[in-house]
Amino acid sequence: MRKLYLVLAALLAAHVALLFVHPSGAQQLDTGAGLDVGIVFDLGGRGDKSFNDGAYLGAERARRELGARVRFIEPGEGSDREAGLRLLAAEGMELVVGVGFIFSDDLTQLAREYPNVRFAGVDYAVALDSIGNAIQPPANLAALKFREEEGSFLVGALAALVGDSKKVGFVGGMDFPLIHKFEVGYRAGVKAVCPDCEVVAQYAGVTPEAFRNPGRGQELALSQYQSGVNVIFHASGSTGLGVFEAARRRGKLAIGVDADQYAEAPGYILTSMVKGVDEAVFDAIKQVADGSFRGGIFQLGLKERGVNYVYDANNRALIPDAVHARVELLRREIIDGKIDVPSVK
């Protein structure tokens, strides 16, 4: 009997210990009133001055304005991402957010396993059936997608109009369909205002690591600037920090992505193609708070203010008034349906 008690005691101790096991990068839940929200960042994590930081800002706004209690998890490699989502779901969070396309399959599976938990996927990759129709996500999962091609079209036109060259550049992170949307839209915008311009497009790699390789970004950008390119648009996460360094070194211009990246290289950032990741995350939390949350596929483009480009006091001197007016006209034509921006190669 004594041995049985010892075994039971050991099992109880192990169970208690497991309650305190968290994936790498986990932060404790904020104290305070309101709903419980869990967010797992994409590869690269906080401090990317871009995509993940946008999600963080949206969550912090929800904490301030809605009293949400937010827990962040910054995963390491591989299975850590799924483990982070699963941990938050198992803990009964009222909303679990995965930031980045890489979470799509895991979110779908977990939404089915935890029907009473709401999920949101930023840049969720929608699956297609055998005839090419979108497969709707589970009813408790909101697939938040952006029409990046529309914002990229506008910065492409801007690059061609101010670049003073018949060559403009593009540096992508991982070579796959989501980032192709940036390139294709950018290319279309360039051609809309300069049909005989050449777009030099290169990618940092074929795995998610391509989004956090500033050295490779600098190498690609230096090569493009050397070839006669004066403006480069990057869609490459923290790899783009290398593009900015190359712009500084060569006295050229670069275009940021996802968030306003002017502060990363003041005077050398022509503009940034911004995505409303912060707004999307905040809105998802707010919908849970007010009871209006629903699953489905949600597309956010210029019309919905899901994408845009930066034009403010920092970069106004780099953009002549006539150029700004031309780009704004293109914006209106896209919103009105007069220009259909492509999104696939």
C-alpha cells in the first residue's frame, strides 16, 4: 500500500509540474478585467519592425481600450508553433490568434478540436477544392487575408515615377504564393505608369528562414543597386533590414512593408506598403468582446483600409505633388473597380 501511495504522489507531482510547462518564448497573462486572448507570433517574433509588431500593437490597443488580458507566445522552431496554439486553446482562451500563414493548418485542426474557442489567423492560407473553390474554415475560425497586391500596385507606380531609372527592384523573403502577391502587384503598378520599365525581382530563399536573413537582403539589394536600380521594394520581414542598409550605403531608396519603416533608415525610405495587421487583430478581439465574432474568410484591401502606403511629413519631400496626385488617382480607380490588380504569377 505504501508503494501505491508513493506512485500516486509521484504522478500528482508530475501533473502539477506539467501545468507550469510552457513553450519557449511564452509570456504570462496580463492581469486585469476583460476577455482572455492568446497570440502566437510568426517566425521572427517581436522586434521585426513589421508584421509581428503590428499584431502586438493591435493586442496592446485591445488591452488598453477593452481591458483584454493578453498572453503572447514567441515560438522557436518547428512544433513550438503548434504547441503554443494548443496550449492557449487548452487553457480556455476566448480568442487564440496565429500570426502568419504558417499557422493555417494548425488553426484549422485546433478550431475543430476546440469548437468553443474562437480562433483568428492573420494571413491565413485558404485551401482550395478540386475545382479551385475556396474551402471555408470552421465556423469558429476567422481567416484574415489582405489584398497585398493592391497596396503593392501603388508603391510600384510610385517607385517607377520617382526612381529616375528604367529599372526598379523587388526583394522577397520566402519564394511562395503569398509573397508573389506583393511582387505581382508591384510589377503591375510599375507597368501601369512605365510600360517599358524593367522589374528586377529576387527572393532570399525557399523556407521561412528567408524572412530573417538581413545579410542576404543586403547582398541582393547591393547587386540590384549596382545594376542601375534606384528604388527597391522589399517584402521580406527582417531580411528587409539588410535592404535598408544597402540603400544607406549606396545613397538609394527603399520601400518598407507591413508597417511604416521610415525610422529604420530616415531619408532613404521612399514609403512603406502598410498592412492593417494591428487593426485586424484589434477588430477580432473587439468582435469577441461585443459578441459579433463570426468565422469565415475576410478580405481586406484598399477599400476596407486593410492596405495602404505611407505619405506623411517624413517622406513628403521625396514624393512630388504631381506624383502623389497620380498615385491617388490610381487608388481611386482600383477601389472603383476600374483597375483589376493581378495577384498571381
